[in-house]
Amino acid sequence: MVIVMNYEILDEEGNVINTIVADLDFVELHYPGQFRERVEAEPPASKPVPEPTPEPQITTLEE
């Protein structure tokens, strides 16, 4: 089983110049010492959606 991950390819100064999806063997072979695993930020936890405020009831003198 081959596990693929997102990797950032780095230039000589450590700047990201590309992002690829590959397995570790591939990036070690083709980009030795010039890559790092890309860590995805966790999406914020979703907050519950509040229920809408009900419309106020209009009362008349007849009621």
C-alpha cells in the first residue's frame, strides 16, 4: 500500500516553490532535502446556527 501526502517543494532559501501529491519515496528520490510535508490547517469548529428570532405578534384593541 502506497501512502500519498501533500509535500511542499523548497528552493535553496527554503521558500516554497511548488506543492505536489506524492509518496515519500518519490520526493526523497527527486527532491532530496528540498521538501517538507504540508500540514493543512484544521478548519474551525462549526458553531451551532441560532434559531431565528420569532416575529413579534401585533395585538389590537379588539383582542
